[in-house]
Amino acid sequence: MGKVLIIGAGGVGTVVAVKMAGLPEVFSEILLASRTKSKCDAIAARVGGNRIQTAQVDADNVPELVALINSFKPDLVVNVALPYQDLTIMDACLECGVSYLDTANYEPKDEAKFQYSWQWAYKERFEQAGLTAILGCGFDPGVTSVYTAYAAKHHFDEIQYLDIVDCNAGDHGKAFATNFNPEINIREVTQKGKYWENGQWVETEPHEIHQPLNYPDIGPKESYVIYHEELESLVKNFPTLKRARFWMTFGQEYLTHLRVIQNIGMARIDPIIYNGVEIVPIQFLKAVLPNPGDLGENYTGWTSIGCRIRGLKDGQEKTYYVYNNCSHQVAYDETGTQGVSYTTGVPAMIGAMMYLQGKWKKPGVYNVEEFNPDPFMDELNKHGLPWVELHNVDLEL
Ligand code: NDP
């Protein structure tokens, strides 16, 4: 049905490629391109059957991207490289007349500040070109945003309180490792906390607000309010929200390592001179930490991510909890990667499917909650991320 170019061959790119390769009726031709071509070749070999073509590309370089896109002529570019590449890839898509999808919003390399304004600024250009840009189509952002849209559409007249709860109850057996790109991950979790309340953002110190929350089939886990990018678009698209927060679980061991990393300067994102060579400490740290893509083999346990929502239905207050639990081991057996890559890559594949099937296709730049959630929710059940709904339960929040 459609040709797709995947950019980025990390943990998430692996899952997207493997999942798309299994659906030839939707993804008739697949090109996987990344900075290091050998990684693309390894993924293609794993899939076999000449299903996946590969190429080398520097996605920071618009002319290189344009040449690649024009030679392959895809219907859609799926960006699962890093957030730093969002704008160059969007520029190249506009130049070539191709639609775009990603899983993380743009972040400049020299400032740990992610926000949608840079990508929303492309809205008119995508509209005028008749192209679609689908932003944030991983799990969070992505599925959590679709869950919210689904709840608002089917279960509430007005959603008022949203708590996105993200638990990784897995054990990879390492003293310290991050579950996705360490540089992006550490920048995200060490920043100040922020949540939405009564029409304004409330800022907190990093990890200041925390409490144990119970996760289904997992039990209680200490959970911390952090800022997460989907809050920005959700409070805009659901203006009835009085409060919106994002909670993530962290173990004490992880937090201790994080504190040490920060205290000794290894989380710095500004360049320093080492032996006459300029290096960025956090990039050096990434080079010595375990590769998230290699964590899968001995990873046990589950991720549990969902939305806890309170609001009004027929004049009555009601509560609703929708979530998915994903087994690291099952994800590894299917795709060779752990659960965090899996829970991101599967929704990216489904978003691409929605576009190619014409279900999520409209000129402009959109966050996923602005599309019809129903067909996406159906596909989650079919492709490894089934969801569970609980009505009128104690949300603990
Ligand atoms: P990885 O670091 O494992 O992979 C990133 C890939 O992008 C690597 O193959 C890397 O190449 C490639 N890349 C980096 N820079 C360039 C460049 N300039 N040109 C071409 N390719 C490049 O990251 P993950 O797979 O863990 O994460 C991928 C994306 O998914 C990130 O943007 C992350 O923020 C997002 N994400 C989203 C989540 C969600 O739920 N929404 C959750 C988790 C992640 P090389 O191999 O040479 O380094």
C-alpha cells in the first residue's frame, strides 16, 4: 500500500522496522536509513527476505536528506532518530513533498529544553503543501495522548484531572542504564518538574513531589512528578483540564547514580576541552553506558503506562484508568529489544499505518490526540500493546 522511510536504527528504529516488515499489505516498501549504515544492515538481516533496504544518512544535513528522500520517493518519513533531527527532517519533507511522523519533540542540542513551539511553527507550511506531520507518536507521548482523546470521546462529557503514570518495573541487571538514548533520557529526568493547574504551569524542584502509586499486577512503586512533553499539547487540546501531571517511577539506586552523575559534572551539555579535544560530558557518558538497545536479553519484569482521569459524565463525577502492561521478555523475544523500545516503536508503526490508510491524514502539523483515537486503539490490541480499562476505581490521586 505504501512506501516508508525510517530514519534512526536504534532500539526504537529496530522495533518500527521489524513490525512494519511483518505487514507487507500496509508497508509495501521499507527503507531504513541512519548515521551508521551497519546498524541498518544488521536489522535488515535479522528481518530477512529482502524486506528492508538500507542507506546511510546524516539527518542533521538537509541536502543529504533531500537527496535520499527524492531517490526513494516514500509516502511517509518516520523519524526515530533523535529529537535534535526533527526540524531538519521536517524541512527535508517539505522540500520533497512528503509527510512526516515522529515520537519526540524538538530539542536544541545546546539547551535541555523541549517544547512544541518549534514544530508547531511549521503548521502553515505543511498545510499549504497539503502534507501531514504527526507529532509524538510513541507511547508517552503517543498512546497516552490517544488514551486521553479516547476517554474524552467515549467516557466523559468533561475531563478535568489527568495523571499520566509511567512505571518501569523491569530489571535489566545493570547497576545503571537508561532505557532509551541516555543523553535524551538524562536531560529529561534531571530537569525541574512542572505540571498544569488552574490555567498555569507550576514548577517544582527535580523530583520534589513523589508518592507511592499502585500499578496493576506490579504493586506499589515510588512515583515522581516530572515534566513530560505531552502535557503541553494535551492542556491546549483539552482546555477543560483543571490539572495535568506526569508521574514516573524511579528506583533509589537509579536516583543515586543520577545525583552522582550530575554532581560530578557528567550531565553537562556544554563542551569542555579534554586532552586538547572538545568533548561534551553527557555525550562521553553515553559512550560508556550500556547501549539501551542491548539491555533486552536479560530484562525481566514489566512496564505499566496509563492515564488516570477524573471528570464529569451525565453530571456525575467519574474516574477512569486505562493502561497497558508490557513484558520486557516478550518484547525481546519478538523484536530483540526491551519493552521501552517496544512500547515506543509499535505506536510509531501504527501511526504510520493510520496515515497510509488515510485515517490520520490532514494537511498541517498535529499532535496525535487531534486525530480519531478509535482506529489507533483497535490496532494497539492487534499489535502487542493491548489496553485495559477500569471504571470508577480509586485513582490514588
Ligand atoms: P537510540 O540512541 O538507540 O537510536 C537513535 C538512532 O538515531 C541511532 O541509530 C543513531 O545513529 C541515529 N541518529 C542519531 N543522530 C543521527 C543523525 N544525525 N543522522 C542519522 N541518524 C542519527 O535511541 P532510541 O531508539 O532509544 O530512541 C529513538 C527516539 O525515540 C528518540 O528521539 C527518543 O527520544 C524517542 N523516544 C520516544 C519515546 C516515546 O514514548 N514517545 C520513548 C523512548 C524514546 P547511531 O547508531 O550512529 O548513533
